[in-house]
Amino acid sequence: MSHAHTPPVPKDNQSPYPLREPPHPHAETKPADKPAPRAAKAKAKDDHARALAIGAAVGVGAAALALAAGVFLLEERSKPKKGKKPAAHKPKPAPKPKKPKPVNKAEAA
């Protein structure tokens, strides 16, 4: 079954917005055969160079920021914290010798 047929709509029930866009008049366009003028080429080249320079500056800035953060973290690790003594390794004390059990005279005989 094909849905190509649109049902009729009463005149009073028409939408204020068009369902299909009306045809546009075609304006005459310039042929694309002509080469672009030198000024346009120079401007495009200048824009490319500017974009390349901005990208390089952003990259160098990001690398410098990462390097500074790394140096800052390394400096913080090497400095001891104020107010706290570094934890020193304490050797375990030797175990105390056990007391000998009292000997019953009855078991000894």
C-alpha cells in the first residue's frame, strides 16, 4: 500500500506554515573557472600561518605548565613537612627470656 496520496485538508484547517518550500529563483553565479585573485591567496596563506603560530604557542605553553607542575611536585617531596618528624625505623626489641617454671618436688622424685 502506497502512502503517496495525501488526504484533502479543509480550507479552514490549513497550517500557517508551508508543508513544502516554494521554488527559489536561481541567481546567476560566477563561473568557478576563474582563478582566485592574488590578494585572496595571500590572505589565506596569512591565516594559515597565524593559526599555525597560535597552535605552536598553545603547545609550548602546555608543555611548560606540565614541566613546572612536575618540578613543583618533586620539590614538595624532597622537603620534610614542618611540625612532623620523619618516621624512623625502630628495630624490634629482642624477646624477653622466659621464666623457668617452678619444679614440683613431687614430680622431681
